[in-house]
Amino acid sequence: MFELISNSQQDTKKFAKIIANFLLPGDVLELVGELGAGKTTFTSELCTFLGVKEGVSSPSFALVHLYEGKMPVYHMDFYRFNHMEDLLDLDFERYFYPEDGISLIEWGSCVEAFLPDNRMILRIEIVGDTSRKFILEDSGKGKKIGEELRRCKF
């Protein structure tokens, strides 16, 4: 597990850049945190380093936003998700097991039974008004990325 306290936007950008350098088509990153923790803000920074030019926003009402960059980025938010049968209409396998791009999932606990076991999990905790604690779990590629992050200076 890797932990980082981000006290500035620069820390968050640096963290997002390092993670972006490791992401490959087929990767799934679940972002876990309470409302206002910064999941969408982190996603926006990450997408910048993945070559996404358009603005990133929360897909709370649309469930999925597709962003084009170096590879497709599927950004999902299941906060307002209520009916499991709607997941079948979503073609969830395309997004939860992407072959051509990466998936970033917010509020994955609402659909946890369908998520891939090898996904990376990034927890974001509010520490202060502008400070966040990022916890990258040793799941999926998270362990390898965590080892690289330990070599970096923030």
C-alpha cells in the first residue's frame, strides 16, 4: 500500500502524472472516497496526462463519460445508480473489462459484484480544506505503481 498526503494541487498533479504513466489499455482504477473528497478532480488531472483535451466532469447523471486521449478513457460514477438491471443496459462488460482503453470508476461499491478482481483501488480521504490523503492499495497494478511512487519526492 502507498500513502501520500497532498497539500497542494501540484502534489496531486505529480501523483496523477506518475499513475498516468503506468496505465495501459485494459486497466481499471476504482476511486473511493466520500462526497467532495476529490475523485473527479483527481480524474481530471489524470486525464490531462492521458492526453484528454476536453473538460472532465462528473458523470453522476449520465453514468459514463467517454474521453478521447492517448487511448479511450471511460469515466463512470455510480453514485445515483439504483437498479442493477440497468447495468445490463449499460453494456457494463465493455467498461469494466476495457480492451481498448482504461476505466475510472467512482462509487464502485454500488456495483462491486461486477467489478474485476484485478482492478486498482485508490482511496481519497479529506485531511483538511485543501489537503487529501491518497491511498493506493496493493491490488492489480497498484503494488507496482506504489513501489515506483516510493522512489519519488513530493
